[in-house]
Amino acid sequence: MDSTFVWIPWALCSALAGAVLATLTKVGLKQVDPDVGLAVQAAIVLIMSWLTLAASGHWSQLADLDRQAWICLLLAGLVTGASSLLLFQAVKLGNLSQVLPVDRLSLVFAIVLGVVVLKERLDLATVVGGTLMAIGAILICLAKR
């Protein structure tokens, strides 16, 4: 496999894990407040992330983080928490098959932010793909159930 695309299996596994996560979350939230569900999942993520760091032996890299990295990672952690709270509420209230495609509009937003903030180059395939993702999410969202 060309090393340019070595990330694809990881991304596909992540997408599958995300779908399983959303399904398990929907079932788990049937009789529980979304805040409780998020707290339970966040505790597991916290434990797993620190165990992974310990197992990988990358502890020393914590000392290597500069101010900008700390600020960005801490802000990203806050945004992760906010995103999860919002998603859990949407999953509790809506149909998973409609909520998740709308949530995944984050892909389109990420394309825009990549271009605007990170100055990534935008090509026709990305514009068409992003547009199709947005149209698909809107069609699924508006579908009668």
C-alpha cells in the first residue's frame, strides 16, 4: 500500500468504532440523562488514554509540549466535551439514523476550517465530496420517519 494512504485503514476502523459507539450510546441512554452517560464514557476514555500513554512509553513528550500545544490541546478537550454533551442530547432525543449524519457535517466544517485556519489547499474533488456529504446529511435529516 502506498504510504500516502496508510492512514485509510485507521480512519475506516475509527468510522466503524464511531458507529458502534453511537449505537451503544443510544441504547445506554434510554433511561439515563445524557450527562450521566457522558460522565461514564468520559471516565473510561480518561483511563484508556492514560493507560495507552503509559504502555507506549511516551510520557516524556508531555514535558516537550510548548505553550501553543498545551493551549490548543486543552481547548480541543473542552470542545470535545461540549461536542459530546450536544451529541448525547441529540442522540437521546432523535433517531440515530438522522442524528449521526447531521453530526457528521463536522466533516464539511473541518474542510472549511482546514482551508481557512490551516491554509490547506482545496481541490475540486474535495468541494464536490463535501457538497455531496452536506446534501446527503440534509436529505437524511429531512426524511420522514
